[in-house]
Amino acid sequence: MKIFVCILIGYLLGTLNPAALISKLKHKSLRENGTGNLGATNTMLVFGKKFGALVMLFDMAKAFFAVWCARWIVPEIEWLSMATGVCAVVGHCFPFYLKFKGGKGLAAFAGLVLAYRPLLFLFLLISGTVLMLIVNYSFILPFYSAVFFTAYVAIREDEIAVLLLAVFVSALIVVMHFGNMVKAAKGRDKKIRDYIKIKSFHSGNPE
């Protein structure tokens, strides 16, 4: 029963979508503007950096809290905290009350990694951001983070359940961002350095 409760808590926490709430309060649909995605990046594009940062922190926090909730409820089952965090990512991507159409899960995934290994999170954040800026496309960060996370878990963990969960959530992140890679390959995805220049030199954009 405790295992089921943890899994349910993880999913329900994941379904909490601040981007959808902001969209409703602002009377401007994120589905019909920007990238069409209910996540931190599109919130930033449509409503400005402050709202984007708020959504990103909230999405990270819900997965982070889900992991620690499982550790508190059932500390003796090591794989359950990972499973609960994974369910939070799944809930973010597929919230039942939004017709299973949520965000792409990167911020929630980041919260899971932060709860799992804080130093790994810091390493992926720094190295992934640098690599993304070098390659100049946004899909690099989620792809790189997902692959490296799986490799790290495979090397460091002995429990097969933890590895399988890592593979699953990493594959989910790759699948959710696959469209970005296709757009980049076709030259239709905005380049990161160009976007930074635009945001830096056009102060009229929303904050």
C-alpha cells in the first residue's frame, strides 16, 4: 500500500502545472502561442523571463519533493524514490486533467536528478549548457543529460530496478524532445546564441 501511495503521490505532484495556471490567469493560451508547449521554456517565450523562471523552479521542485517524499515514507526501499520521481516526470508530461498533454519534462527531470545526486545535477547543468551553446541548438541539453544520467546510473548502481527506471525516464525525455532535433536538422529551430542576442539587445520583450 505504501508503494502505491508513493507512486500516486509522484504522479499527482507531477500533474501540477503552473504554466497552465499562468496561461489561464493571463487569458492567453500557451497551446496557441510560442512553441505550443505547457512548460517553462514556452512560458518564458510568451510571458517573459520571470514567469518562465517561476515555472521552471516549480516543475523542478515537484519532482524533487516527490523523491524525498518516498524516502520519508518508505526509506528501506531504495528504488522507490527513483520510481516516485519518475512518476512525477510522467505526470508532468501526461497530466490526466489536461487530456494527457503537458510539458516536455526537462525541468521535472532536473528535479529528479537533483534529489538523486546533487553534484550530478550541477555537473549536467554546467557541462550540458556549455555543450548546448557550442552546438547552438536547445535539444542538445535534454539529449546529453538523459544519456549521461543513464550511463552514470549504470556505472554506479547495483540495483537493476533503479537502472531500468533511469533508462525509462531518459528515453521519455529523448522522445519528448525528439521533435526539436528534427526541427534543428531541417534548419527550423531557433539557434541558442541568436536567441540570447535577441533577448539581450531588445529590452522591449516581456519580463
